[in-house]
Amino acid sequence: MAAGRQTVLVTGASTGLGLALARRLIGDTKHRLVLTARSKSLPRFAAEGIAESEGVLIRPLDVTRDEERRRLIQEIDERWGGVDVLINNAGVSYRSVLEHVTEREFLSQMLVNYVGPVELARLVLPSMRSKRAGRIINVSSVGGMMAMPTMAIYSASKFALEGATESLYYEVKPWNIKVSLVQPGFINSSSFENVRLTAAGKQSVGDSDEAYHKHYEHMSSFIARLMRLAFATPDSIARRIVDIMHRRNPPLRSLVTFDAWLFAHLRRFLPRAFYHWLLYRCLPGVREWGTGPGKTLPAPTFADAPTYIPPSMAPNLSAAFFRFVPNPVPSGPYGQPAPSPAPSGAFAQAQPAPPGVAAHAPSLGHSGAPGFGHPGPPPPAHSPSPTQTMALLPPVALPSVPPPMPSGGYAATPPPMPSGAFAAPPPMPGGAKGTAPPPMPSGATPGAPPPMQPDATPATQRPAGPLNESGKRGTLQLAPRFSRNAG
């Protein structure tokens, strides 16, 4: 291998922008290239005439799977000494109003667009820090700086990616690692055809009476029209990314399409209230939104969502994204009082469950980890119920109740104040420092200053006055001066 060749890892390289990046980088002999895609998408490389060679590796990678991420980075470390340039391009887009999103769909969106890129960055950083060099380029979107209707969770994932990337920019700068965000807007490609609708979103599109039907109808056609009219192409965006990769000091954010530049400047210079008013008025068919029958779909649940997250991903989901908190075992059926508290020697004898309420374990999420309040599969027949589990625990000695306080509340009633409490203090003993103050003059007010006495200085000894009109110094006529009587 030629000295100085850098290893570039591109995710989501089998289609769209990732494929355009692969074509531009394959002919560059200064780089070794690792192209990745999900296993079912790997045949696309052969269809595009891309094959492995001395400087090109093609590997399967689902960015949401921890074991695949670690296996790939380990192979690159052992074979080529680590990743020098990471381009996080893989992504997915859900189209749905927020009310039509289930937890499973939200997590699927966040895992691909946020958790996957952040985890890959974590894995390549040790090698980059040891070399004191490296580049991480995260492909964001104009949706990462502004949100559009029916794209709530997509924008949420890109906002999260931008926040983490900006923080990373400052954290790794001491090791000369360059971190960049690429913000494209609308791209003239067929990628909008790959946008996924949530389960409830699909129902709304097919039901003209549903409350959000007009949102989907107008926004879908509006976005498709903008994508077809856009000047930017995957190849033009790929060229900009390669330029950023070769720049000595790339900026944190790069606006790589005209519409992204336009929206960024509108957001920057317009008053925020006017900016939001203007964008709302420009939404397609906005006057028809909310004017239909307003039929409400049943609230989507976790089980209603399509299974975009395979069971094998479930442990990774809970471990890498959320900290699940177990739900407490209900103490009684709704509308009934909770069972009476345990008697002395709690847990020594189990209390039966209330009538009509089956004892059960805490609710479980899809991954088998408790959390989010969604009921999971029932516990196995052999698993003990909560009351049986309590019965297996050793008795717990409860602390004894402290003895009552003595009569009077506190340990003892404080003694009464002596007669004449707060009266004048006793006279000072003989020989005490100082003497008694002299008696006040008749008619004097206690605390008032002593009366002022006229000054006895003769008028001839008083200071001369200023010059008069004739130029002679006259006698300064002063009012009688007074001084304090020190005695």
C-alpha cells in the first residue's frame, strides 16, 4: 500500500447519494474505500458495476445492529489500521403527523438516523485520537434546522444528530479531528419514493374523512413536486462532500443546496414570529386543513406498528437508546381501594391478590425489558407471581416505634422566666469601668445632642470678608457662630 493512503468508510452506499459518493471515490487512488449497505442491498453494487478490489471493500452493515458495527470496525482496524474518514450517509425517512406515530416507529427512525451514526463515530474515535487526525462527516438535512408538517420524527432525528455532532466538534478538536455536518435540501432523485408511511398514516391517506387526510394529500404531492424541480442531484452533493473531505479546515455546517441556503438565511434574518407565520401561509392547501369531518383513528399502539425492528435488534434498541424503567405492580383494580398494608413481620406471609385481579409481573416492552408502560407477553407459567416472590423473601424486622414524648412535649418544660423578665438591667457593680452619665439638663430629650451655644469670639478676630466694589476688603459679616457644648 502506498504510504499516506486514507481509509474512507461510507454507509448506505448502494443507492442515491451514497452510490454517487462511491463512484467519485473509487477512482481516487489516494484513498482506500469501504462501502457498506444492508445485506439485501449488496447485489446493487454488482448491478452498478462496482466490485471489490485491492483498495475497495464491500461489506454488509445494518447501522442499527451493534454486532455488525463492531465487527466491521474491528476488521478495518486490523486490515488497514483504522478508519481515517467516516461518512455517515445511511438514513431513513418516515412521513407521519406526530399523532400517528407509535413508539416502535419513532425508535426505528431514531436508531437509523441518530443512534447508528453516533455509535459508529464512537467506535472510530480511539484510532483517530491515537493518530491525532481524522474526519467525521455526518449527512444531515434541511430538516435538521427546520421542521415540516408530516415529517416530525424525521426532523427530530436530524435535530438530534446535529446537536450531537456540534458537541463532538468541540470535544475532539484538540486531537485535530475534523467534524462536519452536510445539510442538503431537496435533491432531484427518486429517494422521495422510498419514504415510509406509518401504519396510522397509511390509514389516513386512504380515508378522506380522517382528520389529517388533507395534511398527507397536500404535503406528499408538494414534496414530490419540489424534488422533481430541484437543481441539486446526488452527484452534485457528492462532489461537495468530497470537497469538504479534502479541505484543511472544513466548517462545522455546510449548506450544499440553494433551498437549504435560502431557508437558513430566512430563519436567521426574519423575526421569528413572522418567519413561522410566513412558512405556515406557504404550506400547500393549508386552508383546507382541519375542515373535513375530522374522523379520529383509534390511538395507535406499539403492537399496531409494522415490524421494522426485527426481534434481534430489540436488545440493542433498549441498551443503546433508552433506559427502561419498570412499571410498578398495580396494588389493586381500578375503582377499588388498594389492599391493606402488610402486618408486622412484612413479607413473612404473602398476601393474596384482590379478587378478579391476576397477579402478574411488571409490564414488558418489545425487547423483554420493562418500560414505556406497554403490556408485553404474559409471564411463563412456571414463573412466580409477585405475591409468591414476596413469600420467598426472608422476614424483615421493622423498627420499633419510638416511645411517646413525656408530658409537656419536649424532654422537660423550660423553667418560667423570672419575675420582671426583660426589665431594666441590674445596676453596675462598684468599680465597674466607666461612671454613670451626668444627669440630663432640665427639659432635655434623652438621646438628643447637647444644646448649641453662641460663639464668644470677638468680631475683630473673625476672618476678613471678600473685596468690595471699590477694591477694598470689607469686614465679613457673619451670623453668630454656634459650637457644641462639649461639657
